[in-house]
Amino acid sequence: MATQTPSSSTSEVSKKRKRRPTSSTSELGKKRKGDDSSPPRWKYEVFLSFYGKDTRKSFTDHLYVDLKRKGILVFRDDETLQRGEYISKALLKAIRESQYAIVIFSANYAFSKWCLMELAEIVEWEEKKRLTVLPIFYHVDPCDVRNQSGSFAEAFTAHEKDPKIDKKDTDMWKNALRKAGSIAGWHIHDRYESTIIQEISGRLSRELNSKFSRHDYDKLVAIDSHVDKMMELLDMESDDVRFVGIHGMGGVGKTTLAEIIYDRVSSDCRFEGSSFISRVREKSATARDLASLQKELLSMIMQEEIPIWDHHEGIRMIKKILQNKKVFIVLDDVDSDEQLTALAGDRKWFGPGSRVIITSRDSHLLRTHEVKHTYKVKQLETTKALQLFSLSAFKKTHPIEDYKDLSMDFVNYAQGLPLALKVLGSFLYEREIDAWKSEKDKLKAIPNPKIMDVLQISFDGLQKLQKELFLDLACLFQKSLVSYEMLESCGYYRIDIEVLIEKSLISKSKYGWCKDLSMHDLLKEMGQELVRCECPQVPGQRSRLFHVEDLYQVLKNDTGTDAIKGIVMDFCPKTKQRLNAEALSKMRKLRFFKFHHSQNIKWHGNPLKYMPTNELQFLEWSGYHLKSLPSSFQPKNLTVLRMSRSHIKQLWKGPMDLDNLKEFDLSYSENLIETPDLTGAPNLENINLKGCKNLCEVHPSIGSLKRLKQLALYECSSLEKLPDLSKLECLTNLWVKETAITQIPSVNLLPKSMSLFTFEGRELMRDSTYDIGSLVEYHMEGKHEVQVRCIDFDSKAEKILDIAGGIVAKLNGDAMMISGWSLGFNIPEWVRYKSNGSSVTIDLDGITNPEMGCALFIVCDSDEFYPLDEDTSISLLFKKCIDFSTVRLDLLFRRDEEEYWEECSFRYYYMPPLLDGCLTKGIGFWVYIPAVLQFLQFLNIRRRFIKISFQACLFDELGLDPLIEVKECGVHLVCPDDGAKSEFFNSIAPFRRSVSSDSDSNSDFHRLYSAVIGKKKETGFGNFHIRRASSVELFHLLFREMCRMFENLKL
């Protein structure tokens, strides 16, 4: 029976080569030691040593053909040597120029002195580490070779009788046979020769490929973590057929990652074949091109040319040939379902254990093809980006001292995009510092074409309306926060927004509660360059004006045209500018106008008088300089009106037809006396009147806006009363702070839809029948006794807590996240996992309930928050309370050696307490995570033991302060089914809302609560905030949600 055992002398399989050098120095040769001469220049990859009469036209010929079919360079004496050349010298030279020697020991091998001379030379070079020997025992026993017994003994008996053969030669040959016979190889006895040949050629192909990776690993940065996560997704031990997708924006490194994975995995002997199909998008313009790709796929796997002329026939052949083969395939840069259908239409096409990697810029395409395992390649963080840039610019991992600042400028420009970092770094290599400065200035005016060409591929694949959306985002919203709702109000469809996200042209905010959209700066630059190229010399012929020089040129010289759809000027000019308002009249298709007024800008005429309004949808004019809008200004299609910090005194008289208006912002317009009649704007959703200090009256028409969701009346210090808001069916958020209002409206007069009501004022009075209802945030500013009375909530305390407890139970519906803080806090005794310090390890063995929750606790030193003196007065504490800070908690989940970071930022309205003239020690924070198993699965953590580490620090507009010491931490698993038996739920609220408010348990709870509140009047204050989240949003929101807090009662 033929067997193969790995030899210590053979190279290890690790990577896939791209090509093999035929006349260059091998890296393997450089590393080998043992001879002082220069490394060999290999001409052949395999030298075949065999006895011709035994195997030339049988086994050796079959092996030779298979090696050649796999592209391996083979020396075989009867085909390679030139006529008339002395055979021994040519053979010796061929051996010295080969990487591998395959020695086929057959029954009569030792009878040939030329075979023995070959073998002696082969063994000598193997000992010098210049050659790898692979022996094949062709129907002979390896023992006979090692010990020169059997037919090998007969051969040496004949050699020893030959007077022409010296004894030194026979001794050398015997020694060569001993050594070669001791090397693990293939013993052909009763196995099929074709199977042995496949094993030999497969091993050689893999080992040769592994020495020539397509990437220089010394020039790759942060690749290991990507590879590790991909290997986890591939799960090589599983027998299922698995498709794994890699997606991300152009130039981020998807192809590089796929190539490295292919280098590593394709050489795995578990696979029966592999294929890397590059540039699929580029190569598949027609059906014939698809057939060509199918041919390439099958030919690489089968290592022979497979003719395919029609892509439908190609599908049939792929199914037929590969359905029982375990293969590894990479399809790179796929951008259409037709390509995937032709090359990997279904998992059933491939044998068990097969793996198919698909790289694409389009995440939706992967989902459409039911690729369940996907990995998004993200941009590099700054440190790694600088390292990659330095490798290209300086050929080392850090910049030269004099170039540090300029290097950071280019790194910031690239924003972590590997393509840009390498292109710019390579271009700047060995250039003088003046050239660096020149290139930096040039990039501000003209983008690098190599970078732009790659990025534009994604844009070219968009539909017309999607291109318009992209260009608007790149040119008109370039410095603004943009939401779905904003874009929809401007006439765009949500589906097109999603397409741009799926193609990695825009991205959602990393903070789950925030729906803002953002775009990489290089993509913005690409979009702006596309607009500039519409008419490079005449700005008035372009669709969008966003460079201030172009805008001044058009408005000064009156060169506007119908081509202009949008205008942006959002910074103050340093010099005085006179602009012609009448120039706007030629822009009849203007739909977007964003302007920042400045004292240095003087208009000749009223701009809004001349501005066409037929298509105008978005108007933002910060600092608008006139006291009202002209009567001729009738923007019927307007959806967004923003005129913050304007000089408006009265916007317009009477109602105005604004049926499409959704956002109305006059914030900080200090001259505004009253809001306009909004009867003609029934679809308004958002009104912002923050900082309108002279606003005395809110027009009652606001009370008829049935679609209004948010109303902000911050710092309206002259406002004394609110209009009737009871009919606002959709109102969810109402902010009334720092006004002259003294009467808090009864909750019965507020919409039932409200989820957030923030009310602060001076000399507040409250109806004794006030019912807190469903409101979840309530602040009042005033005297000390008023503050204490607010915390009590009178007799309604248990109601708001009852709401909290009930919603916590609804883990399958609107799941709740609850987090809190408390002073003088100690981790409860019933918490199962506790530790002194900042980390704790939990055991999830046996935890299978998908609704199992997890409560996290930490205790910090309160002196690090507000180190106040013992004589601190109550009034000073209130002033400190107004100056809010953010406490940021960082939680690190670790399993094995891999780390998963999720940042959670909680904003605490925190006031240090007084107790007998001294500050209490210790402040505690806690977070409750519903469905913790699903959360850990979201973080891709699947282990029994999980280590959780905590960090805390103060954060404000100036940045992060030093870390706050974590004194204790703890973790407790919470089973929702425990209900009233749960120590955790009993510590914050009655668990079931079904418990009657008249029941004994609720009464007992209220008495306990009242006692705790009484104690808190002596020891300090807490704060609370409850946030609803859908189950889909939950895990994205949980550790990034900026929660205010839910009060920890420590019952």
C-alpha cells in the first residue's frame, strides 16, 4: 500500500504564489544555509530521476504529463538534453539548477550507474540544503533501498565485479541509497497510480505556490486582525458549503484581504482544487465574457483547459464537475447578480466543505445572493494609517522627523483609505520637502487621478437619481449633518439612500440612536471634481456651486444659468464682497440654497425677491440680514426653512401656502416677536425656536399641526405661556427651558404620544393633580425646597417606576435599555460575579435562555468627579449641577486573545451630595442588557468564559480627562422569567405592570420608595432616563446610546 509521510526536509505549505521565477534568486534559497557559495539560480522546479526501461513510458511519463499540466517546470533527460551533449555533465548541471528532485526507485534502478551517479549528486545537494528530495518506491520495498537488499543487493554484486567501478564510488552510492531510502515518500504497492500522481503533483504545486505570495507581508499593516476574523467566518472545520462576503468602499483593501486569505487557504491539502477569479466586474461586460470567466474558473481548479463557449453551458458544467469536489474559490470585485449566477449560483453546485469568497462594494448584492457570513473592511485608524503611509513614503514604519507634520497632513487627507495612503506615499518617496508641500497644495485644487478613478467605479454604477443624490451629498451637504428625513423631504427616495449605503458611498452614523449620514472626504472630493468637470472654465454652467470663488464669480458677473441646481456658501469671507441679487433670477431650476451671511457681504437688492421659487426645496440662510421675507417670495415646494440667527422680526403676515414644509428653524433670531401663522404648513414635523429671547407669543396655529413631532422652546426668556398642544397627535418631544412660563401644563392637556418632556423654569408652580403619565424626563430649576419636592413626585412615584418594570419585561417587543447611577453605592450582595478592581470574568455555561439579561455594576471614587470643599453650599451645588459633564464608560469584552470594543457614553446630570457636612465616598453606575446572548452574538463572541473590563473617565467639550479609578465591579445574570423573584428587578421596580396600584405589593413598594426618597433628601440625588428601542436597533444602540439615567433605588 502506498503511503506518504511529510518530510522534515520539505518546505512547509503556507501561501499561494502568483508566478514562479525561472532565472531569479529564490527567497527560499536566500534563507538556506550550509554553503558559502552564492544561492542557486534555479532553472527547473523538478528534476526526474528514474530508470528508463522500468518506468519511462508508464509511471514516469504519466507523472511528467501531470506536472507539466499544472504548470511545473520539469527536467526529464530524454526531452530536455540537446543532441550530442555529454549526458553526465548535463545531468549534473540540471540537478544543481532544480528545486526538487523526484527519485523513482524501481526494481532495476540500482543496476544503472548513471542513476546512482544522479542520486549521489542529488543527496549531496540535499545535504547542502539546496534541493528537496521526494522519493517514490515503485513496487520496491524502502528497506531494500536503505539496506541494499533484494534487487538492490544483486545490482551492487554486479557493480563490485566491474573492474571499471572504483570502491569509493560504490560506497558513495550505497550511502546515497541509505539516505534517500530513509526520506519519507510514496510507496506504490497496491494503490492506483493515478491517485499517487495526483498526490505528488498536488503537493508540489502547493509548496511551489506557497513560496511566491502575491504580497510582501512586510508592507502590510493591520492585516492579521482582518485575516483572523475572516478565518473565523470561513470556519474551515465545518462541512457545510459556505459563501463569505467581503464588502467596503473602493480602495479599502477588499481584494488584498481576499488574496491573502487565498494564499493561506488554497494551499490547504483538504481542498481538491482552488481558483481566484480577479476583476470579475471588469471582465464580464458580455455573455461571452461570462463564459470566459467560467472557463477560467474550471480550468484553474481542474488544472487543464476546459472549453466553454456559452455561459448557460458553463453553468451546467460547473454543477457537473464541482458538485462532489471540495473547492476553494474567490470571486473578486463582483457587482451584479448575473455574475454570481454564472459563477456560483447556488451552494449545491459545490461539494461538502467548499468555500466561496465574494468581494464586492455592494453589500445588498451579497444579501440578495444569500451570503449570510459577511465582513466589512473599514478604514485604518490614524496610527495604522501613518504606518502604512510611511512604508510607502519612507520604506519604514514611521516618518522621518522633518516630515512628521506633513505626513500627518497626508494621512488626515486619506482618512484611513489604504489605496490613497499607498498612492500618495509612493508618489512622495524620496522627494524633497518642498515637493511634499507643493503636492499638498495641489491636492486642495486637483484630486489625485489614480485615487479618483478607483472611487468613481462605484459612482458609475448608479442610476441617474442616485447619482444626483450622491452629488448633492458631496457638494451641497458637505459640512452638514444629514438624515434620511432631510433627504426624503428634498424629494429623494429612501431606497436610493439605502443603495448608496450598500455600495459604501455613504455610511450611517456609528452611534446607533443617531440617524445621520456621512460620506468619506475622498468620496466628497470625487463628487465635487465630477461637478467641476461638467464645465471647467464656466462655473455658471455647472449643476452645483460650492467653491466660494466660483460663487462670487457667478453672482458678481451675472453669469448664472438654468444648469445651476444648488448653491452653498457656508463660511465668512475675509474681504468685503458686493453681490448682485438679480443674478439669482437666471437660476430657474434652483432647488437648494444654503448661505451664511456675513458683515463683509453686501447685496445689491433683496436676494429673495429675485430668487426663483418654483423648484426651491431647501432654504438655509444663517444670519439673514432683513427683518422679513418679501411678499413676492412664495416657495410652494419648500420642505426645509432654516434661518437661524437671523434679523427677522416678523417672517410673514397671514398664512402662506407651504404644504410641503417639514422643518422650520428660526433659532437664535433674537428680534423675532411672534411666530408666523403656520396654518398653511400642515405637514410640519419639526419647529426649532431655541434662543428667540424676544419671542412673546407662539401663534396658536401651532396647535393645529397634527404631524408635528418636535417643538423646541429653549431659552425663550420672554415667553410666558404655551398654546394649546392637546391636538398634536404626533408630538413626541417637547423642550421648554429657561422661559418665563410659571405654570406647568397638566399632562391631560399634553399629547399621549409624547415620550420626552423637558421642562425647566423659574418660580415654577404645579397643579396638585399633576399626573406624570408616560413622561420619562422631568427637570426643574429653582430653589432647594422645590428641587427636593420634585424628586418626591408626590403620590405618583410608583407609576413611573411601574412603567419601567413593565417595559423591561417586554424583551420580544419594544425592548428596554436601563442604566443608572447612584451615590454612596455598593455592589449588592446578591450580585453573583464580583471583583475588586476593573475586570470580572463570567461563566455562560448552560445559559440558553435567549431572553436572559445581564446587569453590569461598577463603583468609582466620587472625589474624582467634583472635589468640593466641606463648606460647599447648597446653592453652589446647584450651580455645579447646571454645568453638566459626561461620564464615559468603556466596556471591553474579551474572549481568548481577541478583543471587541464597544463604547458606551452616558450623560449624567450629577450633583455631589452632602451628608453631615462631608461628601460621601463612591459613585456607582450600572447598565442592564436584555437578551445578553444575542448581544454577545452580535459582537461575534461565542465562548463559555467572557472577561469584561471597565474604564471610566470624564468627558466634556474640551475632551477626556484622566481615567477615574474603578474600585469594584460586578456582573449578574437576570432571568426575565423570575419576575417578582428577581433581586435585580425588585431593586428598581415592580416587575409586572399587571399588578394593581391598589395591591398590597404596590403599596409596600410605595412605602419603601418613600422611605428611600426621604433618605435621599439627606444623602443626595440620583437621575434617570428610559429609552425605548426596537429589537432591531437594540444591539446597535446599547453601548453607544447617550442615556440620561434611571434612578437606582438600592432597595
